[in-house]
Amino acid sequence: MNILGLLDRADSGEYSIDGQSVSGLSASALARMRNAKIGFVFQQFHLLPRTNAVENVEIPLIYSNADNPQERAIAALKRVGLGERLKHYPEELSGGQQQRVAIARALVTNPELILADEPTGNLDKASGEDLMGLFEELSADGRTIIVITHHEKLAERAKRVVRIDDGRLTEVRHNSKRSSATPIGEVA
Amino acid sequence: MRWHKNLRFSFRALNRSRFRTLLSVSGVAIGIAAVAVLIGAGAGADLALQKSLERLGENLLAVNASLTTTGALRGEGRMHETLTMDDWRRIKDLPSVKRAAPVADGGGAVRVGARAQSFTIVGTTPEFHAAKKFDVVTGRFIDDDDVALRHRVAVIGAQVVDDLFFGEWPIGETMLIGNNPFTIIGILKRKGLNPDGTTDDGHIIVPVSTVQRRMLNVDHLARIFVQARSKDMIPVAEAEIATLLRGEHGFGRSTYADDFEIQDQAALLATQKKMSKSFGSLTLGLAALALTLGGVGLLAVSLLSVRERYAEIGLRIAVGAHARDILIQFLTESILLALMGGMAGVLVGGACILIGGQVTGWAMALTWETVAYPFLISLGIAIVFGAFPALRAARLDPIVALRSA
């Protein structure tokens, strides 16, 4: 996950993103690549406290010096169904809503890849189902979504499942029942 | 990333933890206020010194009769009685000397009606007026006729008017100095305090001849005030006077000590200034201590803030912040805190200067330095004490930071 998210470097092997090998890139180049190509969704949401939804979602845009960060943040929040909660603080939102803000933050730079680390881990079952529904929609839009999870049932919704046991890759499986062209992986 | 955006992040972060912000700001503010007050007090002392230099009279030397150190018969510790009106006349005519005024001191009880009090009696000549800047507000100063004819006339200081006349009109009134009746002919302008805390406002100016003949029955003088022609001529005048007096008094050829001493009044003040400076550096040390405490407070709070915000830092790095961005954000927070502290400190310090100056009567002045230096110092504190936490934040491993939340 950390290597995929460019937060860590691989000890051995090669990692290419969008056809570009990352092993020789500087810290600054990696930061730019994280900003432009990867969106993170965490189990603990990692929203800034006492900072409203729009301001939380703006952050990646501000680091990339993007134009109209506020408008784009609002659009991303509307995309995840939080158009009515723009000025709410994280403390005022439910767990599911907080995770939606986090997804909006991951979406706002329009990245090719969304990395979700146990995204449903802190959510109740209904919110988790909602979230997976949202991921499926985004996947249908043509975005790569990698979900890391321990839930077998959750993994069944992915197009491709990669099982890792104790650091070893033990299974690669394609779920035929999914129509989406976008793979979703599992690391157990 | 642009600075103004960082400024926004920093403002938001400070706003999120207002109590912590308040704590850091007040720590810095206390130190800055202390510095502002000290600078104000220093500027006030300089101003007071400047004023007293102006009051003192320009390029002034005092030729004093010195204390005796030999002479068992007459006893040690008395004043030499060798300085005379003849010395004054000769000194007056030296090329380096602009003017000179002799002084015969007489003390004693002064009575007006039923009221009696002790004042300093200065027997002198009209030159005293210009040499020592004793200006007359009402009436006139003593003149050459008064001196020649030993008139019993007196010009009195503002304090004398306050103490003996209670708002009555003193000009033309008679006062008893000892048993001699004097007619009051003028009132001196109020001069205020000297740098050493004494005042000349309790002086009574009378003709030197009147003091010598009618009051004390002596021939000698206590001192002669000498005004040199210019600042550069002060050392020349000193040398000329010393040579002259040694020749006249017969001490130049012997190993005896001089029976006079010459004081450069401005140099005396400079010494005092130096003393107040060294006192100033002591208090400045205390202020530095207060500032350091404020800075350490800022450091502690910033470190705490970094530790508390590991998750935030990790997230910022994950969404594309460069290490530089994190560094700038935290440094900006420190600078904002210190500047707010600086502003509060200057306000408090300024108020202390204005109010304290009124209440204590100490000379304090609100100058641009009082504002500018504390601001620069607080900026310095921010950079010195903010750099370490900011660097620590910027060097954080995002994986560790994200996991620690």
C-alpha cells in the first residue's frame, strides 16, 4: 500500500505507474505524482478537525496550485452526495459522511488511481455498503480503485482479487460476475 | 505552493487550537513587553540626560577649590581657601575662555515673615546667568553695580518661591538671609531635576561681594564656572587654567598636590550615562531571559503541536505536500505566533511606558525603537525557536505519521 501510494520505496523489484518507473524519482517528483495521480482513502478518514468539508477537500488542489480550488472541491463533494454538507465540520458528520468527504478529497485532483486502505473499517455495515456502492460507481467511470481489506465479502465485489498472506502473493483471481473493466484488488 | 496559501493553512491551524495559540502568544508578549519597557526607559533616560546637558550650560568647566590632604595644623578634609576673585579675573581673560563666573557658597536659614527654611546661597557675578543658563522669568538678574556696591539683592529659584511665598508676589519683598535683609529682584525659571537627582531650583543668587564681605567675611571662592569658547577648546581651557593657577598659587614647582580641581561637566554626565548604560545592560539581560523563556515556551508549544498533528502532516504529504510546504507552514505558524505576541507585547509595553511614566515620574519615552526592536526580536525568536519543530515536521516519515493517529 505504501509503495503503491509512493509513500515508501521498494527494497527490490520495480514499480511503474502510468508506464513510468518511480524508482529514480526525487522526493519532489514523487510528491507531485502523489498529488496528481493518486487519491488516498484511509480507515481513519484523516480529515482535519474543525475544518469544514470544502476546506478539507481543497487541500490537494492548494498543493498543486490549481485554479478555483473551492469550486472543484464543491463539485467533488456533490459527486459523493454531500452537496448539502459543504460547510459542516467533520465533528458534525457521521462516519459514513466523513469517509465520503475523504473520498471527495481523493477525487478532487481527478487521479487515475484511488488507494483505499480498509475504507469500511470504521463504518457500520450500511455505511460500508453505501461506500462500496460509491466505489463501484467511480469504477464504472473508468477509474482504478484499489481497496485493501480483510473482508472476503467486500473483496467479492471487486473485479480482480489479489490475495497476500504474510507478505506472499498467494492468489490472483478474476471475478467474472462483475461487468466493470476496472480491477479492484484485495490484500489480506 | 504560494506563501499566501500557506498563510491560510497556518491561520486555520492556529484558529483550530486557540488556547494553545493564546498560551504561546502571551509567553512571547511578556518578554516583548519587558523589552519594550526597558527600551522606553533607556530612551527616557537618554532624553533626560540630553535635557540636563542643555540645562547645564554649554562647554562648561567647574574649577573647584579642592580638599586639603596635608597640613596637620589646619586639619585634613577642609576646602582650600586659595581660590580668589583675582584668579577669576585672570581666568576670564584667558584666550580659550568665553566667560567665567565666580561662586562663593553661603548656606543658611532664610526667613520671610514667620516662615524660615534653609536654601543654597550662591554669591556670583552677572556672568553666571549666561554660563549656567539660569534664566530669569520675572524681574532681573544681578548686575555689575550690585557686585561693585555689594548690594543686598537676591534672585530666587522657583522652589524658594513655592516654599516661602505661597503664590504671593515676591518681587520687591525683603527676605532675611542669616541676619542680613535682602531685596528680591528676580525669579529664576524652573529647571527641574539634575541627572543626579538634585535641583537648582532652591538656589538664591546674590552678588559675590555681598556674600564675601557682608555675610562670610572671607576672600576666597568655592569655585569658578568657566565656559570655553567651543567644545574643542575645553581641553585647552583646562590646561591653561591649570597652568595659570599653579603659577599663581605656587604649587607648580613643588610636589604638593594642586589646591584646585577642574571638572568637565559634560564628561561628568557622560560618566553618569555610562553608569546608567551598565545598569541598562543588566536589565537588558533580564529582558533577554524573559524573551528566552517566551521563546522556549513557543518551542515547547510548537513541538507539542507537531506531535499532536502527526496525522495531519502525514495526510498533507500523502496528498502531495512537499517537505518544503510542511516546513513553511509550521514556520509561518511560529512567525504568526511571535508577531502576534510581539504586537501584544508592544501594546502592553507601550501602555506601561505611558502610564508608568505618569505614575512613577520616571523618564520614559515611546520612540520608534520601542516598537521596531521588539518586532524584529520577536521575528528572530520565531525563526530560531520555530525552525526546529518545523524541520521536525517536514522530515516526518508519512507512513509513521499516518499510522500514529
